[in-house]
Amino acid sequence: MKLHNFNLSSASFRVRIALNLKGLGYDYVSYVLRRGDQRGEGFLQLNPQGLVPALELDDGTVLMQSMAIIEYLDEAHPNPPLLPRSPLARARVRAIAQAIACDIHPLNNLRVLKYLAKPLDLAEETRDEWYRHWVRTGFDGLEPQLAGSPETGRFCHGDGPTQADICLVPQVTNAMRFNCDLTPYPTIRRIYEACMALPTFQEAAPDRQPEATAAQP
């Protein structure tokens, strides 16, 4: 398999975690989004949306959208499972994951931040506050959801990492990169630390990827 991705991309980070949890090897193909690599003709032939990640299977099939890729990996390689067996538990894990992947992340991804810069001409300080506002809005709802549920264990659901943790860790990582105050979210921080104690999460981190050693434009 080939993973077409960018080290700082939250969605790419999710898929790297999932691949590591499944113990699956892959070729790492890097695209630096800040210089527009993902808009090149070669990549657009793989993914006309011009978004990372894209997972190219051995037979040439290309999977797009991180959540779809993660669920494919879970179905094609069932162990260890990324979703619990119970329908109610699966719904809970998906709800946590989607609160991040569908509600927080789309407002803060690079396309949005670049549009706020040009053509809207918002200052960097204003753009950063935009980012922090939507993280706070999302985490304000997620923290009590996690803290108040008996289903929350060492991780978002129970004592093993699930799809929810796969989404949470990249969002927290990026929140820290934008200097978001995470003090009000002790449960989120505790789960993040539990995840990042695992080699599978550590090895997927942005600063552990090949292009992280090179200067970013």
C-alpha cells in the first residue's frame, strides 16, 4: 500500500495511527500542502478532490477520506478492532469521532485558514483566534461527554484505543500547535497522554514523519 499524505495533516495523522494499530506496512508518499503539492496533476489523477490522505492499495484502488479509509482498514483487517461490538457502543465511538472529524476539523483545516488569509485578508492573529474558538467550542461539548460517561476508560471508550482516539489525538496535537488553552479539558488531556504513551501513536506523530526533518515552506 501507499499512503499519500502530509505530516501536519490531521486526517493523514488519523490514517497513520490506524495503519500502525493494525500492524500494516505502507510506503510513505509526502505532499507538502503549503506549497500546493496536492493540486498537482499527478495527485489529482489519484484524488480529484485534491485532498490528503489517499490510500493506494496494492491493486491500484485508491481510497479517499480518512474516516472511510479507517473503516475500510477495520473491516479488511479486523484485529485489533477499532469499533466495539455492541451497536450502542459503536454509535458512541462514532459520535465522538465525528464530533471531531465533522464539526471541529473542517472549520480549521488548511484550506479554510488560507481562505481567511486571502482573499479575506484577515490578520494571522485573527486567523489563529478563529482556530482556537472552534477548538474551544468543540472541546467544551466533548469534555463533559467523556468525563461524565461510565463508558470512558483509559481511552475514549474503555481501555483500548478506538476510532474515537484516532480522531482525538491529531486534534489535540494541532490544538497545542496553535497554543490553545487545554486546561479546561482534563479528561481530553488524560486520554491524549494515554494514547501518546503507545508506540503506535508516537510513530504516527507529525514530527516522526520523513518530511518533518526538512524545512517547511
